[in-house]
Amino acid sequence: MELNIQGVICRPTADERLCVGKPYLVRGYALSGGGRAVDRVEISLDDGNTWDLASLYTMHSKGKESSNERDWAEKQWSWVLWSYRIDSVPPNCNIACRAWDSGGNKQPSAAVWNYRGVMNNAVFRVQPQTTSLVHSRL
């Protein structure tokens, strides 16, 4: 069985407070199985109604440092880090993250039930507290 595509939000955490109207850098990681590369990560600030692309940070294969193009025939066996800059944190911010791999697989919006409860890879969501009193970190 191959690992399903996964995308995870590491920052902000659920108990972190974000300052409304201030910028914030959302960070996380994504990975996929079967030798498929992580193609893109999308972020939603409105609980999945609209999506925007995050920036991916990947390592180039040995000998390919000068090229920004991916060799799609090459197997990918690593995870990628990503970030997304929120220019102005909205009140009651619901942040969601979904990843896509080079095979066209994406995280489903809801977990698919199975008897053992394994391989769940639903869209990752976090709802940090928002306030107008605390300064957020970048």
C-alpha cells in the first residue's frame, strides 16, 4: 500500500493567537508516496471556499542545480516544505491546506472512513484564535 498525498500546517498551531489585520507566514510540509512528487500545495483562509497557491521549497537532484525544471520521469522520495504569506489576517480565520501530487491525486475534503482508521489524508485544517491585541510572528 502506498502513502496517500499529505499536506500539514505546522504554523500557526491551534492555540496560537494571530493579530487581525497583520501579516503572518503560514508554514507546513507535504509528502506523497509511490515515488510521486508533490506538485503543489493550496491554502484556503475561508475553510475551503477559495484556494491560493503556497510557495514550495524543494531540493534539486544532484547535478540539476542550474535547472528549475523537474524531471517528471524521476522518482521523488522526499517531503517538501511550503509557506504562504497572509498579508492581512482576517477575523475568525479558518486555514485549510491541501496538497496535490504529480499523479493528479489531491487530499479529499473529508476523511474516508475505513475499518482500521488508517491512511486518512483529509484536508488539514486549523482555526487559530484571532485578536487585535497581540502582535503576530512572521
